[in-house]
Amino acid sequence: MNEHEHPGATAGDPAFTPNPDNPIPNWPDRPNWPGPDLPPIDWRCIFHGPVSGRYEGGTGVPTILGPVLDLRVDVDRRYANSPVLNKLSGDIYRWRFGGKFIGPIRTFIESWIVDAPTVRWQRCKVEISGRVRYWRGTHVTTDLTVTIPFSSFSTGPATATFTTPAGSTTYVCAYRSNCFRHMKLETDFCASLPATPQVPSYDTTWHNNRPPGTAQRTLTIEETYREAGIDVTIDPVHTTIDDSAPGFASWSPAELHDSMEVAFSQMSASWPRWNMWGMMAGQFDNPGVGGIMFDAAAAFGGAGEAPERQGFAVFRNHSWFNDLQAGVPANQAQAEAMRKFLYTWVHEAGHAFNFLHSWNKSRPNALSWMNYDWRYDDLNGPDSFWGNFNFRFDDEELLHMRHGDRVSVIMGGDPWSSGGHLESPAEAFVQSDAAAPVELLLRSTGYVDFMEPVNIELRLRNASDVPVEIDARLAPEFGNVAIFIRRPDGRILMHGPILCQIGDAVRHTLQPLRQDGANEGKDRYSELVHLTYGGGGFSFDEPGDYQIRAVYDALGIAVSSNTLKLRVGRPMSREEDRFAADYFSNQVGMTLYLGGSQSPFLSKGMDQLHEAVERFRDTPVAFAAARTLAKSIGRDFYRRADNKPALVRTHQADPGAAVALTAPALAFYEQTPLKAFNLPYHRLVRERALLLTQEGAVDLARKELLALRKNLEGRDVHPPVLADIKAFAERLEPAAAKAA
Amino acid sequence: MAVLSIHLQEGFNDDTAVIRLDGVERARRAHLTTKPLLGYAEIVELQKPAQADIRLELVLPDRDLSASMAIPASGDSFVAANIANGQLQLAVRSQPFGYA
């Protein structure tokens, strides 16, 4: 939806306002004013600024202890050169009593957003309403109506009423600012650098390469962020960092972080908080780096010390700033240097708001502070970035910064690189309430070979003191588990099943784990979920790093999982790479999904799996292919053949062949004592036991089961699981195969 | 002497890179991984040979990928190497790349 659309309001609605961009002052100038589609003029409301901005207030309960709402209204133009995003969002806090020495403490509870509010402008007020989407946990359906009165002399207070089936809660919030969030920046400078300029100040018309019609204004760090909707204030107190040590030439991320630890006045305060530290230094270890937000994981090139996103550095001795001068530039080179100086400060602070680079968010053509000019030019022609750039963040970034989940935006909150999640499905990568009665854990080996099927263990564990009932059907097919996958290119997709299964919940009670260790094992329940192939095709068909998260929602319990990192290896040979083109086909995908098939429609898929077994012997790819084939070979297959009405058996079970196919996998699991293999090992032995029983080799089946039990006992598997294996072995009899 | 600066940028993931000039191995780097904070994995600086035609070849043996290109003989040259869509792509320019 673009910023001019308002669902729910129509031209025939007397409350309809056709243009949300600061409509009030312009109304009398409209040619059709007053007209049938617009409310009549009220002199008290003619001259007035926007209603958008930040409001704050409580529920009116006559006590200082209670909820507080930080409300953000983004429905009309609040500031020049600042897009309207048509959103409502907010953070809910609660005042708590921290003891007689601490007094009341304001504690953050949660954030929410209304994605597509309906906006109705009326004579002296605006009414904004919509469905609330919370960023964390699960809530009952909640609708919000915000009413903001305005006059020529004042705005607000905003009345925000949250309505659920259980009732409603109303907050009365005073207008605070025309910005949505605020941040205090502390800037420190190295002694070796020129005294001025310390911070950028750039007139948008200084450089000739600019978009036609660029609005003339002077951009500073504060002004740039104010246009984005963030009220940035720069601390007037600065520390000078003595960088004159003999032999010191350049900064590493670790040295930058250490310098922040010493110089940043807010370092010892509690985090997260809306504070940021920026240092102007001489040169980075790599002199090609003009600035760095160093406070991120070491794997990303940062210092690797949490909490993250607290500080950044700009390197004055980079060649970008060779011509940098304070004041009005004497030539284009000086103008370019100041423009780059502004860019670098704004860009690095943007990283600390949790922004990735534009191309890492699949937006290489974004005209944003978070893109590189030369990367954009490579795609669009020389000098095209600055010739088109309007000195702003792109809309997705504005959405994140203004209205994103507080913990993913605020400095010291979520780790860096989680900033792209507003583009993802609403439930993806949310965090569940810490007080959820069960814990959902995802586990895997952490690494799979290229083309190896991906199976993830989903484990629910009772985290409460009382028995908890769960639905044991832990798979997306049953609609009670949603699984989100972040691919190496940053795209997030929801793993959709091929088949949907409807049925009653399989109720299973998780016992609480007692302090004496009793009930150990009975407090948890696991299932192995196949994620290789789904409604969107193969989910893991590219080498690289994936992140997986699941949300369980059944029987009144909703909980999200940890984020599981999974790395998919590269093809090890040209032969493997070539084979992959045939392997990642719908036929193979469906064959894997269905656990093998003797249908002639999937014969190519089965052929490919046979080929994988032959080509990649003694590898996980071959083991998985063999197991899929074995399941299909080991059972009869019936179908309607030759257009005859009756089903006929077209494949006779061959359990001996199936057992032989999976022998190498069994040997591998027996000799590889990894926890992540416990479930597939367990499952394989049970499958083989049934096949062996079909063959009449019950003794051998029991022998493999008892070996499994013994091996798992040494791999810390809980006693109830071991007891179940023993019971399964004892139950085996020649007829058991069919029953099972 | 002019500089040949080879910037191994996006798409590297625990890779080994071999750099050859006119068929002669001049540099080899292992465990290259792109740092998303800055957008590069490694920058390799070489002196340009004093000759008219220079052929740069970059090989990623683990991936069975390679690419080559002619490098201007005069002045400093900056080569961007990126892996995208399973391809190794090279591009040369006369201005340095900047990272932030």
C-alpha cells in the first residue's frame, strides 16, 4: 500500500480525507472547498500542524504503578522531506516498584504495530483504527482506535483504546514530539586529527551531481535523522582520545571497542538504551574503510562483544576526506568530501539501528544511506547514485527505524543483522514470552552436506511446575507448527507443507521436571521434521548459512523456538554440482517428501535417488537416499493401473533389499556418537526392525534394537526413551510389521 | 610501480583463492569469508609487472570456479571479485573501492 491509500475510507464517506500529507492547513486552498466530500471549515482547526509524532501516557489509573503507552502516529506529513508511512505503532511499559531504595522502575513490556490503519479526518479531530500486530508472543485479537483532537492551538491528547473480546483498555497520551523515537549520540575525537570539521554539515545544493529539484537544506546528522523520524541530539561534551602512542598507526575492531569501553560515558549504564557512541579516528587497519560500526559479532567483521550496536567509528584519514574543509566548499571536490563525510556518519549510525547494507537485503538498487554509491553505479551507470539519491533511508528502513520492534532497533538490543525482519512474514523470528510454560528447541547437526536432506528435531519441554498438555503432532502438516527459514541471500520463507492433515490433537502430557530429577525425560517430547522439500520447492538448495525458527501454537500454548543456525556445504566436485541440477527437481523433492514412491509418476525421482546411493557412497546424501528408497521398497504398493477400476499390487515388498540398502547408514550412526544423530539413528533402527521382522529375522531385529539402546544410553538419552526401545523390541513378533 | 589491488568482496564463504598473473601464481589466500559489516573478505595488493599486457586469473579451487581478465598496463587498477549465482565475476576500475 502506498502512503496515500486508506483502506476503509471512501470518497462518499464524509470523514474521508483524500490526502494524508498534512491536509489541514491546505484545506481552504482546495478548489472544491467546501464540497460534499469534505467536512465544513471550522475556523478553530484551520491552522494547524500535523498530528503525526510520538505521544505518551497511561491508563488514568490513579497510581504511579501501571502501564504506560509510547504511541507513534505516522499518518500525515510531520516534517519536510519526510515520507508518510501510514502506520500506528507503540511500545508498552509498566511502572513497577523497585524497592524503597530504587523507587518506581519503568520496564519495557512489548511492542506492536498497526500495519494498515484506516484514517478518518474530521473537522477538529482524526480517528485512526486497525488491527494490532504484536511483535512477540501470542495475543488475542486486538483492535485499536486512536482519536486525536486538534485545534489551531494544540494537538492531542491522543486517546488510544485497545479492544479485545475480554474488554478494552484506554490510554490518554500527551503529544511529545514530531519524531517517533529519540537517540542521544556521544561523539569523541582522536587528538591527531584536524580540529574541524568534527561533524558534517552539507548543503544539498553544493554538489552539482544531484537529483533535479532537490530541496535545498542543510543536512547534519541531527537533521538527516529528524527527516527519518528520529530525534537525535548530540552530547555537547566530547572526549579527546590520545592516539599518539609510538608505533600506533591504525585501529582494529577490538581496539575501537576497547576505546568505547573507556570513553563512552554511558558504557556502565544498563542496556539496551537509546544511546550511541561515535568516534572520529585516523585510519582503520584496512585503509580502504571509511567507517565501521564495529560493535557486532566477530564473524561479521566486528569486535565480537555483546551487547552490540553501541558504537561506530569514522576514519578521517580515508581518501574520501582528503579535500574535507569546514564551511562553504571552494570547489566540487570539497563539496564531495563533505557529502561523503555526512554519508559516512549517517551510514554507520544506521548500522547501529540494526541495518544491513542494501544489497544484503536484496535491494541493490535502493537509493538509501545504507547502499554504497559505487555498487549502485556498477548496476546503474557512472555517477547515477548521487544523481538520484534524495538523502534518505528507503521505506523499509524507515519502517524499521520508526515502527520496528523496540528490541531490534534500540542500541544494545538484538544482535546486529536482525534488522531486515520487517519484510518477513509477521510471525517469523519473533521472540516468545519468557514466561511461556513450555520451551521449544530446534536441534540439528548444524551442518549438512550439499543435497543432504534436512531434518530438524523439534523438542517441546515443560518449563513450568505443573503438568502441561501438548499436541504431539509436531509438524507443519498439522497446522500447529510454523517454520521460517532465512536463506543465505537474506530472504525469509515459511516452509509450507505439501500435504495438510486434519485431525484431532494427539494429546500428550509433559510432566514437570522435579528438583530431585524425577520425571526426567517425561518433561519433554521430540519429533524429527523434514524440511528438505515443501510447497515452495527445495528449501536448502544453495550452499551457505541458514537460520531456522519455529512457532508452536496449539492447545492454548504458543511458543517460539531458538534460532537454529544451519550451514549447507558446497558441492565437493564438478560431478556433484552437475548432479545437483537433476537432483533439485520436483520429482526428487516429492519422492523425498513422500518417503519414496513406486508410482510411475515419480520413477525419475526414485532413479535419481538410486543414482545418489551409487555415486556418493558412504556419505550422508547416500544414507538419506537409501533410507527413502528402503521405505518404499520394503512395502507393497497398490495403484489403479491401465484404467482398471480395481487397485492392483504393482510392487511387492522386498524387505531384504530394503535392509541391505540401509546397512551403511546403520554402520555410520553406530560409529558416530553425535547427539544430533540420536533421532535419525533411533528412527532408522526401528524401520529396519520392522523390515527384518517382515523377513522373519526377529532375533536380528531385537539385536539391533538392543544395540541401539546401549549406544543411546551412552549418549545421554533419557531412561523413558531407552525403556520404550526395550518395550518395542519385546513386542516384536512376525505380525508386528503390519501392525506397526 | 603501479598497484594491482584485488578486492574479494561478496559471496565468499570459507573459500581459498589463488591469484595468478600471466599464469604465475602470485598470491593464495585461505578461509576467506565476506564480512557483511563492510562487504569484503580480503584485499590483496600486488605490484603490477612492467609489461604491456597483463592477464589476471582468479581461481577458487574448492568451488571449481575461475575467471580471468586483461588488466590495463598503466596506472593503479582495482579489481572487484564477487561470487553471485554460482559465478565468479571480475570487474576492473581505476578508482579505489571504499567501504563503510
